[in-house]
Amino acid sequence: MRFSNRRRVGQRGLTLVELIVAFTIMLVLSTMAVPLARYKIRREREVALREALVEMRRAIDKYKDDADAGKLSPIKLETYGYPESLDVLVEGVKMAGTVDVKKRYLRRIPVDPFTNSKEWGLRSMQDDPASQSWGGQNVFDVYTKTTEKAPDGTPYAEW
């Protein structure tokens, strides 16, 4: 029998060079896909953060509007018409002039997409706007507790 370097007729398969080229192409494509996937995940978190912040801030504003209009049962003076906590927005507030009617402003406290918890940073009306500690008098604003920064360099806590 003679051995030859030619392929036998009907024999199929890939040479070592063809396999190396194929794996190299797959490696290059996968190294390009990983950063894109990370970017997409970050963008989804940013969108979820914006939606959660807008939802809670609208609920706070609606509560304040109702309190100023006198639609809520007597409120504490030191709150200036803002809710005492986020839980008040979920549990509901008794409406003025009714027996058992409560108005709820939030169905639930949203989960922070960056910290994966329902713990949000709170600011009262009396707090400094840049403060990272809550005075406890009322809830004027909410922010995320993450220390991460957006691609433009602004901290997510300032959104």
C-alpha cells in the first residue's frame, strides 16, 4: 500500500489550518459581542432606573398636590404636605371627608436595578439638595444608592 498526501475520494473533514482559521474567526466575533452585551445590560438598567425614579417622583407630586388641595385627612405640619415615607404611598392615605376610603399612589416600591433592593436614598424638603443623608421629616425626592457612574461621568445618584 502506498501512502499519499492526497485526500481519498469521498473522504470528508477539515484540515488543521481550516479549524484554526474557523476558531480564530469565532474568537474575534465573540470578543466583539461581550462588550456589546455589557453595554446593552447597562442601558436596560439605566432605562429601568429612569422609569422607577419617574414613577416614584410622580407619586410624591400627586400626594403633595392632594395634600395642598385639602383632599387628604389632616397631615402633620412638619411634612409640608409631602409623604412621611415611601411606604405611605403604597399603603394609601385616608381621604378627607370619607370614612374608609384610602388613596394609594404606588402599587409597590420599585426595585433599584443597580442595587437590586427596594432601599432608595431619600431627601426631605429640609435637606440639602446634594445631601446623602435623610433628615426624616418627609420624602421630597428619591435617588439610587449605587455609587456607579453613567457613561457620561455623572453619578446615577444625581439622576
